[in-house]
Amino acid sequence: MVKAKLNINKDDKAKMSHFKIESLTLNNLSHYKTQHHFKRVGEIHNIDDLSEYCRWAEENNVKIYIIGNGSNTLFVKKNIQTLILKNKLDKYINPLPNNRLEVSSSVSIMEVLKYCYQNSLESFYYLASVPATIGGALAMNAGRGRSYGCTIYDFVESVTYFENGCTKTLQNSEIVKAYRETIFTGVHSKLILSVIFKFELAEFKENPLTSRQVWAKEHQDNIAPNCGSVFKTADFRILNKLKGFSIGKAKFSSKTTNWILNKSRNSYCILLLIRLAKLVHFVTGKEIALEIIEID
């Protein structure tokens, strides 16, 4: 018997369902490198995949969390019940007229910045030390810091996303944004598909990527797994007093304020440090809010 060869072109492949939910024990879904048993893990390769996962999650009353590089994610429990969906959309950086770029959400920040530097474009080089995907950076309104007043959206023309079976595009001015927050933050029925950036030409006296790496080495503590800044709102006088304080194998960095280093396989000690900071803020009547996202 001769078996017929199935020819699948790129468009047909994009429409194929990759719906598959696995139960896995992993330590690489968060930059804290904690190990958890994930009861439900899947991959999104196209918008049809997300539709299937959303339908399944609704029918089974399960929460969804879409993850890029896990650079701002803290998994709380040993056994994670949330459906974790990894963004596996095709990566692309497409040049457009007038110094514009169409970029898929699965591309890393560094990949975009390298393109910008090689083509003499001004960009969000201050994010060169952030190991996030473009989708994650857009969802969290990643920026340089509250006092600087600049974010990735300074370069955004429009964002295309998928929600409720429809592909939608919003112009920058239509996207509700706050400090480290957008309409996409924590709303995992919305999948950012791509963005169009608009850049200006620039002349560089030095490599801005190298400069940022030098800055990061001097100011950021990366001697152990971490997710960068922990709180988006806090009293830094309190956080400065907590520097170096440790519980088990997790501690507030002695070098970088608002930074937790972790050498434990579980997240328990990280959570205790976070609760300690929240307690001190509560007692002193100070405002505090997490930047990292807690998932259970």
C-alpha cells in the first residue's frame, strides 16, 4: 500500500490546531527559577489555539495565564492549577515605510533593540536589561521608571490583539495606560499579536546597548535568580531598610532596592519577604502595590 504524502503549506499550517494540555513539573517558567507542578500547560501557535483554550477554560472554570519569558511572574503554590499558555506565535520583525516596524509579540525586547541600533533608530534602549518579550512589555507598559516618565508606548503607533474570536487593532491613544499597567495587564483573554512601532533616526556616539549593560551591571543585582523590581508602588525608605534582609534562601538584595534574589526551589520564602514589606507599609500607612504577577 502506498501512503499518500500530506502537503501542508504555511497558511494551512498556521490554521492547524495545537490544542494540547499537559501536566508538567518545571522550573523555567519564571525568572525566579522556582520549581512547580503545573497541572495544565499549553502552547499558543495561532489565534485558533487561544480560542480553543479559552473555550476549554470557560467550560472547566479554570483561570488562564499567558506567559512570554516569565520575567515578572511569581508562581505562588507548589501545584499550579491555572492553565499556563506559552506564547509560541511566529517571530517576525517587518520593516515598514517611514522608520516603522511591525513586530510580533513573541519577539524579545533585545531583538528589536539590536535591529534599531543596527539601523540607526532611536528606541527604548533603557529596556535592554529587561529579559521580556515585546508582548509582555506592552501588556505591563514597561518603562524606565516613574520619575523618568518614559515607556515603550512612546514608540507605539498601534497594537493588534485577539479577543473573543476577533482580531482588533487599537491606536496608541485608544489604549488605556497607567504606570506599569494597561488594558492588557492580567486580562489573558486578550492576546497581543503584534505592534507597529514608529521610530526617529538617530546618531550614536556610543553603543546604547553596551551602555545599558554597563549600567545594569553597576546598578542591578543578578547574582541569583530574580524578576527585577518587585513593587511598582512603595515607600523606598522602607524598602531601603529591608535591603539585605533574608528569609531562608531568598533575600532582598543588598545592592538593588526593590529586588528579591532567590536560591530556593520553592516560592515560599519570596512570598514571606513580600508579605513582610506589605506589613511594614500597612503599619506605617504607606501605599504599596506589586509589579510582579502572582499566579496560583
